[in-house]
Amino acid sequence: MERSEINEIIDRAKSFLEKRQFFLPAFAHWSLEDWVANVTDVRGIVEQQLGWDITDFGSGDFASVGLFLFTLRNGTDANLTTPNAKVYAEKILIVEPGQVTPTHFHFLKMEDIINRGGGVLEVQLWNSTDSNGVDTESSVEVVCDGILKRLPAGGILPLNPGDSVCLPPRLLHKFWGKPGTGTVLVGEVSKVNDDRTDNFFPEGAGRFPVIEENVPPLHLLIPDYATYLSR
């Protein structure tokens, strides 16, 4: 992805979130100069991978295969074995109609996916095999707002505004905004999440984009921290 495209996506996301009355923390609006000025105080943001996260999953076509995320809170894997440590995470996502997040599962993370408003989110589900493949035979069971739902392998679960689904570890899922229903504001509440290690894509998609630096960053993405804050 070109940095100029990422900057444009961030600008559109900020406008959309403002219209939906969803407000981001102050550091979301920092320039590179602000990050440098606060570099000694942002260890928690960096270690917990908080902030802007935009990916085309290596597709080269964000509009068709891509996702906008902002991680609002998180812990680290070490927290899972540390008493009284933060063991939860929260993200906000924006999903456009027809924009696909490819089939994947998480090794450790259980997550609730919540339609916070806008269009309809469609979620396709499969069980995974012991060898991390797609089980095309067995039916899937998930819980939606406390109600047990059963779907065939590859069944599509529609989430209307206000609906949610709990996805356990190793459950394969793929999602997109239902065409004709509008942009979807999606919440994610989950166990601590390390996106560098906890995502598996059977089709080989990449979790983070390869960025062509054709302009300066408007705001730093999570993968940018190692580059820009270690200078």
C-alpha cells in the first residue's frame, strides 16, 4: 500500500467515526513530532500495540480485500499468566460493503464481534482441522448474544446493528459488509491479542501491509512504531 492511500483511509475513518459519535484517544491524533516529543512515555502504547492498524492483507486492493482497525486497549501475552494483569483487548473496526477480511482464525484469542451500527456485517464460519485446514463438512456452533446458533460449514451469519457473535479460538471466519446496506461500525472485545503471532490465514494472506513511503505518514500505524520511534 502507498502511504498516501493509508493517509486517505485514516482521514475518511476519522470523519466516519466523528459522525457516529465514536471518539478516539488523544494519541490517535498525534503527528510524528508529537510521538518523538513523548517517546519516553509511550512504552505502554508500543508494547500493547495500541493505535492505527490498516491492512490490505497483501492483496494490493484495500477496497476489495482490506480492513481498518484501531486498537483502543490491550495487554500482552505475559499478562495471561500474571495475577491482576490486563487480559482483555478492545478494537474498533470499519468494514465497507463488499470489503472482505480473508478467512482466518486465532490460536489463542476469543473475541466478540459486535455490529455497532450502520450496515449489516456478514460472517462466514468453518471449523478448523487439527492440521489448520478448513473443515468443509462439520457444522458450526456459535453463541450470539447468549443464543446458540447452528450453521452448516461455510454458513453465513448476518449481524444486524446491535447483534454480536462470540468466536472461540481456532474457529475460521471471514467477514464483509453486506452490499447495499452501508458502511459497518464494528466493535471487537477479546482476550489479549498479539496480531504478530496469533493470526492464521489458510490462504496465506499477510496480516500487515507492505508500505511504499511516497509521502510522510499522517499518523503512525502500529507497525510503524519500530521504525519511527527507534531513531
